[in-house]
Amino acid sequence: MFLFSVDGGALNQGSADSAGYGSFRLEARTGQKQTIRLDFGRGVTNDEAKYQTLVAALKDLVGRIQRTGKSPSRYSLLVHTDSQLMVGQCAQGCQVMAVSLRPLVDEAKSLMGAFGRCDPSAMLGTSLDKVPRDEVVRVLGH
């Protein structure tokens, strides 16, 4: 089993100078932990940065697993986020209203579907859970 904590945001949100960023921490059952910081550049909204971070984290893990000659379906995945939007859209089937988010949501769902089930009640191959903002800040520092 793997645990991801993910978060993204945008500096100067709502302005032409907005700059997207994100971080994710991967924790393995072995106790290994790695935090990766990402910069998405200008013109990225807060929500886009959150999804871009989730997609980058999932791609990173899928790549790591495949390089060992194994399939992600052999592993379960738990994702922690403070984003109710992501949980609603990716795990609870809520409608994606923002056109810019639709391809990111579809890609995230596809990548999550590659993993084995973590929770029998989960709709996808992962469990995507909303956690308090304080927990995300403690783990990722922002």
C-alpha cells in the first residue's frame, strides 16, 4: 500500500500573474517517504494546480511500479487531500463544471483506476479522502 498527501495552490490567484505550485509526499508501507515540489508556472489556477499535482503524483508512482516490472493493480493507494472539490469530482461522481478541469479529472480517474482496491467501498482503485487542512500543512509545509 502507498499513501499520497497532495496539495496545490496558486500565488496571486485570480490575477494575470498567478503562479501554480504543488507538492506531494509518497509514503510506502516500508516507511520510506519522499516529498516532491512542483512549479506549474503562470496562468494556473488553484484548482488546476491541485489536479496537476495529483496527476503528477500518480504518474510518478505508476512509473516507479512499472520500472520494477510489476503492475499498479497489485498495490492499493490512499490519497489524502484537503480539497473537497477533488474528492467530490474524483471519488463521489460530482459534476465537473470548469472546462479547464475536465481533462485533468479524467486523467486522474484513469490513473487511480490502475491501482488495486484499498477500500471495498471505494468507487475507484484508490481511496481518495478529505483530511483537515492542518494535516496537509503538517505533512507538506503549505
